[in-house]
Amino acid sequence: MTVVRERVTRIARRYAPHEHRPLDGYLVAMGAFGAMTGVLAAAAKLSGRPIPERPAMSDVALLSIATHKLSRLVAKDAVTSPLRAPFTRYAEPAGAAELNEEVRDEGSSVRHGIGELITCPFCLAVWVATGLTGGLVLSPRLTRLAATALTATAVSDFLQMAYSIAKEKAERIGRE
């Protein structure tokens, strides 16, 4: 194990000699993702549930919007900040009930790597989409129900933003 750690450290220094990049933290995250997909595949196999040859476009659309919402909810929402707190520090509000946070760089590179993952909705989307897709195979009704709630919330968010923009524009026109 020490030989592997030394090699990863050497590679990391060569990769980014002037900046700390937590490559071993990323390796842990990639390993966890591989384990998650392996568990989902094994669960699907053991359950005997058929894996669709081609997902329905309605499921793809539903899971896409649900993935967007759940990824942002975990990565940016003020209410989910306790989940991120061990890996991040509060920086400032980001508007519309979202926060900007800084990844903690002290401690371990695994903490840093997890911090980067859970504060990035784009990074989380792969994990969320994989989980929801696995859920669609293992428990399609429950997954569709949860995805419907997330999708409705995402659509509501966009409508709230559109309403606010329209209201501000109307108020500006009214003052002119």
C-alpha cells in the first residue's frame, strides 16, 4: 500500500507541480463510483428484473430533469449544507437559496476530493443519474415517483425565476 501511495504522490507532483490536486482523493471517488455501479449491476442481476434494451424517452426526460434538480439540491442548496460542511466552508450566498462554498484543503486529499465532488452539480450529475437509472431498473415505480417530485420542483424553480424576471421588468417599465 505504501508503494502505491508513494507512486500516486510522485505522479501528482509531476501532474501539477505548482498546485495541489488531490489525485488520490479522486481515485477514491472513482473507486466509490465503480463500487456503486457494481452494486447496482449485481442487485439488478440478483433481482432478476429485466434491464430495458432501450429506455423510454419519457424516462430519459424525467430522469434528466430530476438529475439536474437533485444534483443542484445536494451541491448548492442552503438546507443541504450540513451534508457538505465536513468537506467545505461557507463562503457567501449565491442567490436563489443557493450557497457558494470553498472546499477544505487541509486534512486529507480524500476530504478535498469529496468536497470538490459534492459542491459541483455537474460532477454530481453522473452519480445521481447512475443512481436514478439503477433505481429505474430495481424499483421503477418508486424511482419514477421520486423523479416526478424532483422534476416538478425543477420546473417550479424555473417558473419562479421567470416570474421574478417578469415582475422586475414590469416594475422597471412602470417607473419609466
